Amino acid sequence: MLITFEGIDGCGKTTQIGLLTAYLREIGRNVLTLREPGGTEFSEKIRDLLLHSKDKLTPQSELFLFEAARADLIEKVIKPALDKGTIVILDRFYDSTTAYQGYGRKIELSVVKEINRLAISGLKPVITFFLDVPVEISYERSNHRNLDKIEQSGDAFFNRVTEGYRTIANEESERIIIIDGTKEKEEIFQIIKDKIIHLFM
Ligand code: Z5A
């Protein structure tokens, strides 16, 4: 079972993934938690290039790098884990690419979706939690640290990404659960836990 979390920077994904992982382990499930880009040696190198290299990347190069990292992670780690019955929780997946490179960087959406399709080779999450926070909250929550390359893309970019996420979530409402990410951490986790328990029944 593949579960994914989406949303702009600082929306609370890492926090909720930590809570969900602990809960699932407590009830005796095998869980593997991963983040994109990353999770293999090759994908971590790509992550470093994408977030920290001094080279200016074109939107297209950025798109291909995210997809290359994804394809490597799926084949080497995610598919083998799912085959063993492990629950895989993924911090970002192809919805991030549609939101950031499609809506944010303005690469034609049909192209982004086609390249996503190629990279994921049929793998789909059973459920996706989209933590929706306004851009101002995202900035507030991340203003204590140095911003990476993508985080430096500006307000207009992040507003497009946010609207993009909302559109994607409305288009795929049977898979994507929209949660108000400005609620208290515990309240958000209760919503997530209820949905997960429902999935297991
Ligand atoms: N990217 C892309 O462009 N295309 C792609 O295809 C993919 C990714 C896969 C990866 O960044 C970047 O790559 C990302 C998108 C792009 N760039 N941006 N921008 P990352 O992995 O380094 O980081 P992130 O995923 O963007 O976010 P994050 O820093 O890990 O934040 P988070 O996981 O969403 O939030 P958090 O760490 O759980 O919480 C942040 C803070 O808020 C922390 O202090 C918490 O204690 C606090 N918090 C959390 N929840 C709450 C609530 N409910 N109330 C108050 N405070 C809270």
C-alpha cells in the first residue's frame, strides 16, 4: 500500500508522516518512510543538484531530474517493499511535479503528466493527503532556515503551485484528501488516522 503526502513547503507533511509512521508501527504494520527526491544513492545526488547546485536549471532540466530520481527510487526501493507487503509512506510523489513543474514553472500540463506516467510505471497511491496552507503560513514556518533553490522561486510561483494543488485535488477527489493544514497538528492527525483506519476495514 502506497500512501503519499503533498503540499507546499512547511505545510506539515514531515510532522504528519512521523505521527502516522509511529501509529502504524504501534498497531504492528511494517512501514517504510521515504521522501522525494531521495531514498537511493543516485536520487540523493539528484536531490543535492536540484536543491543546492549553483547552476541555473531550466524548468525542463528540473523536470527531467525529478523524474529520473523518481524512476530510480520506484524500481530500487518502492516496488520491492510493496511486493513484500510493506506500507510505503512517501513525502511527495508525482502530484508535486504536476504542481511545481506544471502549474509553478508553467511546463505544459499534458507533457508533465505524460512524463510522470513514464516515470511511475503504473504505480499509484491508494490515498494522498494534501495539506493545504496559504503561502504566508509556509513562509512563516520556514523563515528560521536557509531557503533552497526551489524555495527561492518567489510568491507568484508559490501561489500558482498552491492553486495547482487545489485543482489537482479537486480533479482526483476520490484519491486525494484535502486537509486544512492550518489546524492544530493533533486535529490534522486525527483526520488522517480516521481515513487510514477506514482504508484497513
Ligand atoms: N519538488 C518539485 O519541485 N517537484 C517534484 O516533483 C518534487 C519536489 C518531488 C523538496 O523539498 C523540494 O522539491 C520542494 C518541492 C520540490 N520545494 N519546495 N519548496 P524538501 O523535501 O526539502 O522540503 P518540503 O517537502 O518542501 O517541505 P519541508 O520543509 O520538509 O516541510 P513539511 O514537511 O511540509 O513541514 P514540517 O517539517 O512537518 O513542518 C514545518 C514546520 O511547521 C515545523 O517547524 C513544524 O513543527 C511546524 N508545523 C507542522 N505542522 C504544524 C501545524 N499544524 N501547526 C503549526 N505548525 C506546524
